[in-house]
Amino acid sequence: MKYLIIFGFLFSFRVFAQTDTLTAEQAKTMINKEVIVKATVAGTRLFDKEGKKTFLVNLDKRFPQTPLTVVFYDKAYRELNLQYELEEKDIVVKGTVTLYNDRSQIIVNDVKNFKTLK
């Protein structure tokens, strides 16, 4: 059983770290599909409404030209626990592409699906 758990952990990490990533431009058309995107953060914005935070991460280009936005709502944003500036950093994000006001986005509910690259 212990080996099965270790194998499952290693397999899930490998799936997330796989090289079959898409660009933000490629991913924007993959509506309702789960994707892994590698891109550069072009800008961020934090909204705070009545104590609830929403953090937006625009990929490759600044808003409104960004092809894809990564969204962290309050709980995920707090778990993200940013200790540094994200702009101009390369990231990898895994999630389902959805539309909001005709703009492509990935909502991150689990911070394990978001990684900054060195």
C-alpha cells in the first residue's frame, strides 16, 4: 500500500510537470478542456471587495490584450501566499479553460496546480 501511495504521488507530479504544455495563445481556444499552460506573467491585479480577494494573473500580454487570465479567488489566493512579485516570471498552470465576459480564463482552486519557474 505504501508503494502504491508513493507511485501515485510521483505519477501525479510527473503529469503536472510534463512537457506537453501549451502557450497561453494556444490554450485560449480550448474552452472547457483541461490544459497545462506555460507562459510569462505580463501583469497582475488584486481586487478586495468586502474582505474577499480576487487575484488576476494576465499571461503573455497586459490586459486587455492578454490571451489568458489565471484567477485566484479568496481561499486559493490566501493559500498562494505570495512572497514575491510575479510579473515577468515564467509560470506553469493546470486547469480548465472557461469563458468570462468572452475572455479565456483558468480558475485555480488548488495552488498545487500553479507553479513559478526559476
